Amino acid sequence: MVSTESTATKPHEDDPIKVLFDLASYWATVWGFIAFCLWLEHQLLNRLDIESGSIQIAVLLVSTPALFLATVTRIEKNPKARVILERARYIVILIAAALLGAYLHANHKDNSYEIAVRDGAVLACAKIPACKAEATDYANTR
């Protein structure tokens, strides 16, 4: 008998990189949406001049889960919204990567040997008048 199964390779759902990306993008989207809801509701409460911290926290603790659950149930019922959410996951991951890169760039302390040599050369050059003059001339012509 001839087998009716296709011999073409099927995409594996157990690919660890795909599973990790799907998991990370899903949870980044969920937490990003929750953060967006919190920010939006906080802005609304500020516009309504509700400045008491305890009242704001109480309102946010009640309204954010309600808004989140209402949105999730609506997305589950609408196939077009589900497709949009699937595509938005990639954008969320790109934004998260950009924010992480910006954070790491802003807080990066380089302790490499080359940086130490450069800093030592700058300090030594500042003490030698001829070197300082040449460095200033070089900087002005760049």
C-alpha cells in the first residue's frame, strides 16, 4: 500500500526558538497592553482632577482588569481583531528590544582595557603642553 501522508517537511511547533519567541511576544503584548491601560486611565484620572493617590489606586485596581477582560473577550470573538493582535506582537517585540537597547546604551559602563588606556593617554596628554596643543589642533581640524 502506498502511504497517503505527505513527505514534505512540516513546520515544527516544538522548535525552541519559535516557542520562545511566541511565549515572549505573547506576554510582552499582554503586559504592554496592561501598562497602556494603566497609563491611559491614569491620564484620565488626572484630567478629572482626581489627585488622591489612594482613590487613583482603587480605581486603577478595579478598572484595569475589567478593561483588559472586556478587550480580550472582544478580540476572541472577532477574527479580524485576532489577526491584528497576531501582527501587533511583532511590533511589541521590536519596541521592547529598542527600549532595552536604549536602556543598556544609556547605562553602559565600559571598563575595558582600551578605555582605560585611552583615559590614561588623555590624562597624560593634558599634563604635557606640547601634546595638549597637538591634541587641540587635531580636534579643531576634525
